[in-house]
Amino acid sequence: MKLAKESILYKAVQNVIALLAIFVFSGASSLQTLNITAILAVGFLFITTISLSLGWQYLVWKNYFYFIEKEGVKIKHGVVRKNQREIPLRRIQNVDVTRNIVHRILGIAEINLETAGGGSTEASLKFVNLEEARNIQQKVRELKKEEKPEKTDEAEEGRTLLFELQTKELGLLCLTSVNGKAIAGLFAVLGLGGGFIGSQVEGLGLETAAASLFLLFAAVIFTWIGSAVTQFLQYFDFKLYRIDDSLEYERGLLNRSEGSIPLGKIQKLTIEENPLKRAIGYSTLKIETAGYSAEQSVEQGPESAIPIARRERVIEFTHMIEEFEDLNLQSIPKRARRIYFGRYAIASTLLLGLGIGADQFIGFNYPALVLLYPLSAVAAHLKWVNAGYGRGDSHFFTMKGFWNRQTMIVPYYRIQNLIESQTVLQRRWNLSSLTLDIAGTSAFQKDAVAEDIDTEEASRLREETFNAFKKSLLNL
């Protein structure tokens, strides 16, 4: 099978735009005087570049073939050097379809083949017709189904809509989410335009303290708006379907994405709530699967199965896709709160010392930093009250975090290692942490940890969890 012919023009234009960007930003376009010779030279260069690019992309298209077979996906390509790749069907975990706004105009899509045990795309088909993309998804699904034992007691399931993000919920998601990209954009703006912004604030005649508050307020508003726009573009028209033994989603305004979450590969379920979501009773459900997170190509993190919904609805949905006991979480010992206060108090003391030092040079108003101590007590309490753990018959539960509280639900049979650890401070207060190490975790996919629990309780939990793990393997 061949790629879409429209891919020739699209990729050629991509190359030309990249070259033009280099030309413009390199300063080569800053001609002091325009004359007919310069215009003709630039025009000839442009026509030659796009002609060569079109010719090259045609050769790439002509020599690119792919085959969807029972054994797997075969790809043959190469103009100067011939390459052949075979991806066994059993390794293919997900077939993602991605379309930006130009793709949608041209009626093409990018196919990403994701495999178990890898954190990146195994192969990409750039680009195929949208109808062909859907056929590839369906064919891979049917071939994988043939590899499994046929169901005798159950009828084959169709495509069922499980969740659709309503307009109100999309608005709440935009208003209650702070996106990392927006924070990065804030730092970029402050880095590139900090001097200009500072000069404009000084021009308003504000004092140093008032100017700082103004800048802080402006930064918060900017970050909030940026996060809202990002969430709106990413989760616009979000829909989640159940197809056989997987969940399939569609989302996005400018960049429309389609992918699946294999239910048989679920490693961990995470219910997330920041303070704003908790205040209005809403939560987010994220699913992490073995060796692959369907959102990795976008944000390198677990996939949002439910971007936002009422907490009761999220918990009900979580029970539907993974059978587990009620979330009966125990609080950690109150003495852990003293450790937290001690840490924050030490940090406050260091900041106060820096403030006193700064006062010697720039007249810093350091007495205000004394307020950090009562704030440390409040922060320690909030950290303590949002921490907990629990153990059911088939799952282990952990909860931690104030700014982004995460309640993790881990099936026993997914546990790789049980790690009981103690820091110096924990030994002083007879506390320990129990880490449930699961496969496929990365910097963006954290292990479930029961932190700062009684040492004897941690040892007992480790033993009971290990026995539950062995029992769960017998039931697979």
C-alpha cells in the first residue's frame, strides 16, 4: 500500500517553510535596498528549492510501501538506501491517528504505531488518507483479535460511547488547570521581555513593592489564560469509547488526535485533583499502561481517560474499568506533620537569612519574611491531611499532594518490587516509606508510595502486600 499523494506536496511545503525560516532569521533577508536583480534571484531560489523538494518527496513517495499482514506491519522505504522494517503484530499496542488543521483540510492523517516496552513511536506513516487511517486501525484491531482465543460466552462488543466532555466541563477544565506549557511560556516571556516589562512598570510610577505585586498578578493571569487556551485546544470535543478490550479517545481542535488505551495493559489508575477542582468537587482520571502512555507523544505523561468530571462520576467510571474495593484510606501518623513543619521552617530560616543579607545592600524589607513561619505550619498541615494509604483484597491505594493531589490505584499483580525505606529524619520519628515499583514508570510516571507511615505498619504492609501479590498471580 502507498502513502497519500497529498503527502508529497505537504512535506515539500514543510521543507520549504523550514528553509525560509532559516533564511529570514539568519538575517540574509535584511536587504537595505530592493532591486529587480535581488527580487529575481530570490524568486529563482524559491522556485528551484520548491521544485527540488517536490522532486525529492515524489521519489520518497514512489519508494515507500507498507503492508498490514497477519505477522505484523512491514515497511519498505528509501531512495538512495533501501530499508525494510517489520513490526510483529503482538508488539503493536496502539495505533494513533493524528491530524492537525492542515491535515484535515487535505484529508490526510499521520499514523503512529506504538509498541509495548517502548516510550517512543516505533514507526510513523506520514501521511495516509483519513479513510485509510481508519482502515489500518480497524485491520490491526481485527488481526490482534484473531491472535486471542475466541469468546464463547460473550457476544462481541461494539463501539460504545462512555464519556463525552460537555461544554460546561470543558470550561471548568480550562479554568481549573495549570498547564506546564503555559508556565514555560511565562518564563519565556519574562526572559525575553523582562527588561521591557520592568521599564513599563517603572513608568507607571509604582514603588518597588507595588511593582512586584503587579508583576506577580500579571504573571498569574498570563499563566492562567495560557493554561486555559492550551486545555481548550487539547481537549475540545473529547470523546471516549469502549471497543472490545480497549478504550479509544478522540480529542483536539487544531490538532485532532485519536488513540487507544488497552484495558489489559493497565498498570495504574490515578485520580488527580488540584485545590480548585477539589473546591468544586471535580477530578481527573489518568490511566498508565504497560510500556506505553497514549499521551507520551504530546506531553510525556499518562493519558487522561476523563479530563474532568464530578468526583463521584470519576470514581464510578474507575470502578467500571478496574474492579476494586472502596477507597478507604488511612491517615498517616500525626508526628509526620512535625517533620514537614521542620523542613519548611528550615527553608523559611534560610530565606530570612538571605533577606537580612540583601537588606545590607539593597534595603530589602526582610521582616515580612517572618510570616513564612506560620505559613510553614499551615503548609505542613495541608501536606499531612492530603496524605494517606490503604490496602484492599486486589489493589493498593496511596494518596499524596496538596497542589496536585494524586490518589493512585495499583493492582497487586502489576507490582515489580516492594521497597521499604527510611531517611535520617524518618528514623528519628520511627517512620518509613513503602514504594510500590511498577513497570514502565518514568520521570512523568511516578511509583505509588505510602510515605511517612509507622515503621512497624510499613513492615506489616510490605509482608501483606507481597502475599497479596503472590495470590493475585494465581488468579490471572
